[in-house]
Amino acid sequence: MTDGIVLHHDLWLVCISAVLCAAGSWAVARFFQRMVHLGDAQRYGWLFLTALASGVTIWCTHFVAMLGYDPGVPMSFSWPLTALSLVIAMGGSALGFLIAGRAEPARSHPAVGGIILGLSVAAMHYVGMSAIRMPRSMSWNLPLVSLSVVLGVAASALALCAGRSSLRHAANLMAALFVASVLILHYTGMAAMRLGDTMTGMSMGDTGDPSAQYALGIAVAAMSFVTLGAGFVGYLIDIQSRAASLERFRKLAMYDVLTSLPNRASLNERLDREIERSSRLGVPLALVVIDVDNFKEINDLHGHPVGDLVLRTLGAGMEVLARDDAFVARIGGDEFVALCRLEDGRELTGFLDDLRRIIARPIPAGAHTIVPRASIGAAVFPTDAADAETLVNNADLAMYRAKGDPLQDLCLYDATVDERTRVRRGLAADLRDALARDEFFVVYQVQTAVSTGEPCAYEALLRWRHPQLGLVSPADFVPLAEDSGLIVTIGAWVLRTACAAAVRWDPPYRVSVNVSAVQLSEPGLADTVREALAQTGLPAERLELEMTETAVFTDREQALRTVLEIKELGVGIALDDFGVGYSSLDALRSFPIDRIKIDRSFFSGSGTPHQTVELVHAVISLGRTFGMSVLAEGIETDAQLALLNEAGCDEAQGFLFGRPSAVEEIVASGQLKPMSAG
């Protein structure tokens, strides 16, 4: 018996098989990576390509290498067994990659898939070896056979584990391990083969022609490279398609669909680069915010298509300014931002004039012509701001100042003027959480009977203790609460708090609570009052709601419905700040008002005492005509109190009688008895 086999003197086929194995493994690893990272719809397509590439790589590596060996006698193959070996290679690959590439794999799935792949390589190799036909007997060294299987399976398992890992070069590592799996199993398996003497009864005619086998090896290798090449071309096409898709997604993410201008994300990137460049070169950078005025009216009057036309036209015009030293983006519905480098003698005023000319161009829209208007604010880095965020905020503040000024459409940032707006906007943001943080509290100011000097009621007044700013004036935060709509929630809290306090007062004085125009326009105010009375147990006749003439006439019909509902509950109604509005007589005639509160301006003006008495007399006369009592606000001196006595006023309120105080302080002063637990 002769051990081993003799290597052919021409190493081309062996080298081709090694190159084929390396190229195929590279393709298999890339295909597997695509399969792993795609959804189910495409996963199975890439599974087919992966299994095809793997099967062809394993099978062709084996047979091309086999054709490069010379056992010393002519050799041929049993084609049924050869075909079976190809089926084993492809089927085992498909099953192994299917398990290892599951969308949500268990920790063991890549290793299990790799083991199946390795066993299919081993089965393909030894079935392929059994297909060899030659006039010599063949036997096997079982320890080497076992070693070849163990090494091949281990390398395959490691390859698929590497392919599912998050390593930076996972695909390359998988390819290298897959090459090792195939070649180690092949060469170790070949070393395990033993050839005996020439067998009798087999003629040389039963074996193949060596030159024909060599040509067959070249043909098999060529076909395998064509198969792998087709898969690789598909891979490249997929990569290019992904790149094109990513570019489309990037454009969608970085550019505005309507105007094709850069969007907010693109602006943020560009602004950071421009700030860095400006700091490095010492070149000022201007940031300009442009907000189209009355854009909602354009949409409402002419329709959204016309509104879109206006935005596209403005965007196209502004894009003309976006040269090397300028940049324009659309960052919101009707808001644009421009960046301009102020270098080489370029002036900000010139750039702003160009913007204003572009914005003011008439835009034909069918039978109509739209003449856009915009509010523009600008700030300059580093003069007006030290960083990008502050620069944007300051330009925004300047724009809002322009929007609020009917005489100008352009404002440059002014630290002194715009700081008030910044504080206001900061307060508006803090106001949203003030109630949850328990920063509000209620104080009470006494209302006194003029004739006796005795208390008759208390007005509940809201206060805000800001954690950083301390006490904030109601004149500052109440308008913010009204603008944001928070006054509805805050007002309901004040109402419940005041009712809960008043129900425990001794004597049982009346409590008066202010209601804003926003609250009055809400249809649920009467329900809020009803719930507050029910929850606290305060009798309705001890509650009075104060509303101004402005609040009453903001939405007159809704206000009247709400007031009538409240009156049905038995709650009193007072008309606050009487005399400063323009519809006082109509309010007295139309609304069921119980009390008129004369505004403090009657007593702090430049009129003579005689004129003041006559004015108070006139109001009292109106009150008596409509069956209403009269209360004077802002009384601070004995002389003012004497005027009220002379005029016959019913009640008064002001610092002369007491400043707004907490209930505990009022109890300490003796005006209220200590409150009982009930």
C-alpha cells in the first residue's frame, strides 16, 4: 500500500483554487452582512445569494484543487456523486446562514449556524472524494479525518460568530475564518487519504484524460468566478443604491422640500462652521432672521397653494444671495434665516437692503398679486453674541421687536432694549411650571365700609415668588399667563384657594376673585366656579367675581352667557376698573352687575377735589340707577376718604385700610379670628 498522493508538477490549479476560495469567502461575508442588516422582504434574497456564493466557493475550491493533484494514475469523477456534493454544499450553507442570520438571534444561533455550515463543508468534501474514480484502492486515516472535521467546523462557527459581531472589521474577519475553514478541512482531509496498489479488472479506459481534466478544472473555476462575479455586481449595485438612497435621505433631512433651501438641521451645521471660521479669521458674521408677516392671512384669503407659491418665490429670490459669503435657510413655516460674512468691505446694511428688495417684489398669483411683507432682525458675531445659540436668540429678539413695531420692518439687536424681551420670554417659560412647583400664593386686601370703617370683604390677589427673581409683579406675569392661556388653569387654582380660605373666616366676610378676559371667554368658567363652591363648601353669596370692561367686551356674547350662568349660582359680579373703558354705560345696562369699582386713576389724577367729588357722585348716581353698590379703589389718604364720605360712596379699598397680606397676618392684626379646623 502506498501512502499519500503526489502533487501535480503544475501548481496553477491549486493556486486558482486558493484564489477562488479567498474571493468567494470575501463575497460570502459581504452578502451575509447585507442579509443580517435588512428586513424580511430582502433578507431571503440575500440568503439565496449567500448560500449560492458559499456553495459555489466550497464546491469549486474542492474540485479545482482535486484536479490539481496527480495520484499517479488516470482519474475521473462520478458525476451523480459530484452533483450531490454541490447540493450538500449549497443546502447546508443555506440552513447554516438562515439560523445564524435570524433577525433576533439567540446568543447561540451564530455558533449553531456555523457548526451546520462546517458540517456541510465536511460532508461535501468526503462525498466529493467518494466520487473519484481511479484504478487504485483508497482508504482513510480516521484520526486525521476527525481532525479535519473538528478544525473545519470550529473555524466555520467562529466565522459566523464574527459575522454577527459588532467588530469594526467583522466582514473581513468572517471571510478569513471561512477561508481557513474550507482550506484546512480540504488539505487535512487530503492528507488523511491513503492510496493502495493498482486494482485488477479496471482498464485505463475507465479513467479520464489528464489534459481534459485540466481543461475541466479551468472551466469550473471560470464558471465559479462568473457566478461569484454576478453576485458581486449585484452587491455593488445594492451598495450604490443604498448610497443613492442615503443621499436622498440626507437631502430630505438637510433641505426643505417646498423651497429646496437648506433647513434648520443644515443651518445648525453651517452656523457652527461659520462661527469657528469667524473666530479663527476675526471676520464678523451676521445672522438675520426673516419672518413673513400675516402669512396666515395669505393662506386664509387665497388658499394654501398660493401660500406655498409665496414661500417658494421668496426662497428662490433669497437663494440668489446665497453666494460663497452668504447662506440662506428656511427653518419654519414662514421663517427664514440668512448668514452673511462681513468681510472684504461688505456692509450688513447692503445685505439687508438686498433682502428687503427681494421680499418686497410683487408675486403674481392668478387673478391676484401678493406683495409680501416681513419682519427682519439681525445680530452680529462676536459683537452681539459669543456663541451660536446666543447669536440666534439675539437675532430672534430683534425680529420680534420689528414685528411689534408698526413703523419699521427691520431691527438690529440692541442689548438694552431686547434684554426686556429676553426676560419676558424667560418668565413665560418659567410660568408653565410655577404652579406645579408651588411658587404661587394668594394674599388678601381688605374692602371697607366707608360709613363705619369696618371690613366687609377681602379681595384675593395672586402673587408669584420666582426661585431666582423673587417676587414678580402681577403686571409682568399676568399678561404672559393670558397670552399663553395658562391663566385658565392658574385662575381656577386661585378660585379654589380663595374659596377654601374664605369658608373658614370669622366673621364670614365676602371674598372677591379677579377673572381675566381669557377665562371669561372660556365656556367652562361657570362649571369651574360651581366645582370650587362644591369642593370648599363656601356659600355662593360669599363669592364675588371681578371682571373688567375690557374682559366683558372681548367676546361680548360669550361673556354675557357666562355671567348669566354664574349669577344663577348666586355668585356676585363686580365691574372692575370702571371709568377707564369706552363702553361703561352699555356694560351697566346689559350685564347683571352687583358692584361697580371706581378705578384708582379717579383719585390720583390732576383734578381738583371738587371735580373728584362730582365724578364720584356721577358714578354713584349711575350705580343707584341700576341698583348697584359702588366701591372706590386706590384710597391712600384721609383726604381721599373724606371725599368718599362727602360723595356718599358705599365701600373703599386701598393702602389706607390695609395692604395685601397673607391670611395669617390678617388674623394677627385682629381683623379675622383664628380660623377653626372646620
